[in-house]
Amino acid sequence: MNAFLGGMITMGFLVAGVFFLRFWRRTGDRLFAAFAFAFWLLALNQAMISLLAGTTVNEGWAFLPRLIAFGLLILAILVKNLDRSRK
């Protein structure tokens, strides 16, 4: 059951990344590209946790892709807001 749910979560992250990629191609806004990449990092992280037997979410290496993804999201939002305030 855990493998099935992990696969569903991975698929959800991948689908969200594809939607953001589509928005990026339509608008050219870097914020959407950053969101797509961040969601794909989260999908990779969830897939690694689901596929590696005996792995738990609480292991140290499992936090690194999530940290990078959330840092990328925060950075993209800050850059977008700073660009808007300069105009």
C-alpha cells in the first residue's frame, strides 16, 4: 500500500510540473519554469523514497531534494516580487 501511495504522490508531482511547464511555454514567465522544476524535484524525491526498499522519509538524504525544491520556490517568488516592485 505504501508503494502504491508513493507512486500516486510521485505522479501528482509530475502532473503539476507538466502543468507549470505548459504555463511557462504559454507566458514565458520564469516563475512557472521554476515551479515546474521544483515539482519535478519533489517527484524524484518521492520516487527515490518509494523505490528504495527500507527507506523512510526521515533519513537525512531524503531532505536534500525537498530543501532544494522549496528553496527554489521561495527564490522564484522573491525574484518575481522584486521585479514587480522595481517596475
